[in-house]
Amino acid sequence: MAELNHVTTETPTEAILKIIDRDGAVIIDAILSKEETNIFAEELAPLLQTASAGRDSFTGFSTTRVGALIARSSICRHLATHPQLLAIANQLLGKFSPTIQLSLTQAVKIAPGEGAQILHRDRGLWGGHIPRRIETQLGTMIAVTDFTHENGATRVVPGSAHWDASREPKPEDIASADMKAGSILVYNGTVIHGGGPNSTEKPRLGVLLHYTLGWLRQQENMYLACPPDIAKNFTPELRRLLGYAQGSPVMGFYSDPKGGQELVSPEVLFGDAVSAVGQRAGGEDVVKRTTGRTPGRTRAGTTV
Ligand SMILES: O=C(O)CCC(=O)C(=O)O
């Protein structure tokens, strides 16, 4: 059976990125303390109690999911801005975008008797339109309970991010992301993975917390899951990660529909200092990068 590497919160980012580049995934042990893990479980319990199970073999007939966890969980907020995760995400995704953002926050509770989820690549979310040379996502799965081969630990196919799309994993290619509660599986958007079957008598609980490129559509609609009247209570850094910032020059600005601000970065809404990308007028930059030409004025008054 294939295996995944374990590292610690002290392991340098470069070493972690090397493993992700080779295997597509790595486990960071004990990123949360026991106390933080218990608080996480307490925050999620009432939400999971009222949620219903999935409706298909992908979401799982005995699997319960809840989202909007930046708004609902202090530990999820803590993890979203964890320096080690942000360093990994920024280095992995920063080659393809000047900013990164959160894409998904979702608790996944796999109940006893659930079968294995279909193995998949998360980059499929974007319809397969993005070429492989562009990495779309840094995904994470935080273990809130212990993850074991028996209780539905995430299954991962190390190395499969380098495979042709048509290659199917054999049973011996599949690793089980066994880890203690409080540990985190970190993986790219191209590695094949999926939830495991739960043959025990207790549920397996984990939380997906994914980052994506600043110019891609987020999987979870963060503006509805965490609207401005909730986001105003968070740090500017977390707000930017939610998407309340420009994703790249001339991308993601807004105008106040009631009048006032025109074509400004969403950071202005909260009185935040505007980030480097937001400050740039941007248009001329984009023209230069995409055409190699310095823009001038045409007779119609538009830049070329
Ligand atoms: O539950 C898991 O372990 C993995 C879930 C997953 O990959 C998904 O729902 O996309």
C-alpha cells in the first residue's frame, strides 16, 4: 500500500513544497492543540446536528456537510490565516496569481456504514478548462477526530498529480491519510483523492479548508457565506482571503450602488489599507503583460 509523508509545524516550507511537488500531498502533524481540536468539535457539533446527508455517491448518502465555517468557527478562522498554511499556499499558487483566496470551508462527517467516495481531482471543479501547468488549489483536510483506514480517512494517490488524466489507480497506489485529531492533510488540486469508507461504529469528522488563485471563482460563495456585516468583525488579512480585495489588477473592484465610491478595492468598504494589487490602476499593466505593448490612447479614447 502507498504511504504519505508526515512533517511537523517546524518543517520548512521549502521541504513541504518538495514533498507536495512529488506526492501531491503531505500530512502536518498536530497543527492544532488538543484544546483547539476540542473547541473545533464543539463549534461544529450543533451545525452538524441539523444538517442532512448528501444525495449522491459524490457527496455521500451517509455523509453530512456544513459550510460557512469562517463565519461560524473561531478555529476555522485561526487555521485560515495560519502562517505555515499561508506560506505553503502563497508559494504553491503565487506563481500563477498575485493573490490567493479561500475557496472552500466545509466540515465532512462520514457516518458508520458509508462507502468510499469517488476518487477525484479537485481541479475538475473548474470544468477541466485550466491547463495542468497551472495549479488551481491548495486543499487541506483537518482531522477533528482521529483519521484511520477503518473510519474513512481520506484516500490519496501519491504521485497521481503527474499522471495522465486517463490513468486509473490500482489498489496498491492508494494511501490512507491516517492521522491524529488536530493534524492536517495538505494537498494540491491535481492529486487524486477521496473520502474513505467507514467500517467502524463512530463517525469520522474532518474539515476541508481550501485556497485558490485570486482570479478564479471560489467554490463556496464567500460573499454570501460571510457577508460584509459579519466580515467587518474580522482582520483585514482574513477579509482579503475571503475575497474582499482585488484578485489581480482590474479584477474584483466595486462601485457603491448607492453612490460614493467608484471602482475601488473592496478593502475600502471596511476602511482597510488598500493592498498593493488594489492600489494599482492596473489596466496598463495588463495590456503590457498580455501584448508586450505600452498602451497609448486611440481616437476612441480606449487603451490598446
Ligand atoms: O472527506 C474526505 O476525506 C474527502 C472529501 C473530498 O475530497 C471532497 O468532498 O471533495
